[in-house]
Amino acid sequence: QVINSQYSEARKNGVRTAVAGGYPGAFTRPMNEEGDTLGDLYDVWIEGHYGDKWPEMHKAAKQNNAELWMYNCWVTGAGYLQERFYSGLWTWRTGAKGNGVWSYGWYVRINDSGLPESKIAFEGRMAGVNDYRYLQTLENTIALGEAPGEAGAAVENAKTFIEELRARIPYSAYKQKP
């Protein structure tokens, strides 16, 4: 009730609100008997990377006129490939507008031998962001339209590539390490 009184009025008055949901379904789960949800209060929903109901989340966000973003917590302790996957292919696959790092201040951890943990995951994140940007650019270019001749064939090949790539990444992929 406190959150509702503070955020719903601000949102009605044009203040953009954002929140990280914590657990899958947090934005759509009723909070009270009236059926109010956390999603009713925010313009930007930031879902954890471990959500697996992305189509439903997109539908609910659209109905609520909200943007759907993602975060993950694994930069430290994650390898290059894992972080590249989450910030690139996985974010693109889910349709989230972007992926941020949610870290609890553990940027430097000491491993069992007393040395600081490798930060190569940050390089994986950078590469993943570039992958995401590339795929978004490709989709935007494809959406611009049709073309005759060889250009048209290239557009069709790109559409096929994108569709096949998306189909190869199941919504349960977050459970696996690449």
C-alpha cells in the first residue's frame, strides 16, 4: 500500500519509474485482493536473467505500457563465455531492451590461492554487448524492407539466419553454462 501510494501517483504525473523485480513473475503476481501488481507501479521492469516466461512478460509489460529489461549477478565468478552469452545472445533471445549487471559490491574476490579473481568476465560482457548490438542492427536492417535481386536474397538469408538462431536458444538456456 505504501509503494502503491508513492509510485502510482508519481507515474500518473509523468515520472518514469523503474525497479528490478527480484524473482520471475514479481511484476505480474497480485499483491492484494484488488489484483494490483508490482508492474502497475513501474514504467521499466528489470527482470532477472533467470526468468523463463519472456513472451508472457513482454505481453504484460506491453499491456502496462512498460519497458522490459534484464539484469544478472554473475560477472564475478563467471567465465568469459558465460558472461558473453548472458549479455549478448541471451539478452537478444529474450527480447529484453538491455542487460545490466547487478552486483553486491563483490568486484574483487580473492580465490582459494589468495589471489584476486580474474576479471576476464568483464571482457566477455563487452563482447556480448557487441553481439547484442550486432543482432539488433541486423534485425533493424532486415525490418527496413525488401530489396530486388541479390540484395533481396541477402535479406531473406539474414531473416532465415535470425529465425534459426533464435529457435536454437531455448528459454531454459539460462540454466546451462555455455
